[in-house]
Amino acid sequence: MAMTKTVGDGAAPQRSLTAAACLFHGFSDASRLEILRHLALCEHRVVDLTAHLGLAQSTVSKHLACLRECGLVTSRVEGRASVFALAHPEALMDLLAAAERLLALTGDAVVLCPVYGLEGAAPASRTEKATR
């Protein structure tokens, strides 16, 4: 991916960076990360995920739709329910493990970020909802 090129390699194509930003947006919600964590264990139906997460069915469905549109999960029909699974489990686990390593190296400093950290998260999420 062009995103991993160094400065000496020239500028990465904007399209590749945009695609990476869109991918990471799929990971930008704690509930979506929790859904991915559950799907890493095994396939789940929406009803299973709502029970595990304590979220409304409509909220879980919305997050699953986002994850499916990002290409991170797949679904199949089983009876009257949809069953969800990770689309690329090994690659996803590698990425999440790398994120955990980076968080450990930075001392979880991102939580102090004024824009994306704990203090900045609430206003940003309200702004995001207002623009939808």
C-alpha cells in the first residue's frame, strides 16, 4: 500500500491515503471494535451481538452495515436471520495486534489528544451525528 512509503519514496497517491482513511473510519467507533472482537471468536447473529453488547438491534445493524460496506465483515442468511463473520480474520487480527503494539509504545497517549482523545471524543461524535 502506498501509505507505507517513506518521504524519500515520493508522495503517496491521494487515492490510496483516502482509502486508508476510510478503512480506519470503520474502526473509529468502540462499538464496531467490540463487534469485530466478538466476530473474531465466532460467527454471530444480530440478536447475539445485541445481547453481548447491550445495544439496540438497530444500532448493531447500523454498525454491521458500516463494517460490511468497509469490507470487514460478511453475512449469510440462515433461516430468518443473517449470520455475520469476519471477512479477513487473519489480516484483521494482524492489524489489531499492530494497533495494540503502537498503543503500548505511545503509552496510550492518544487518549490525551484534544481532538480524538477522551476529552475530544464527545464533541466530535455530536458533530458527526449532526452532519449525517
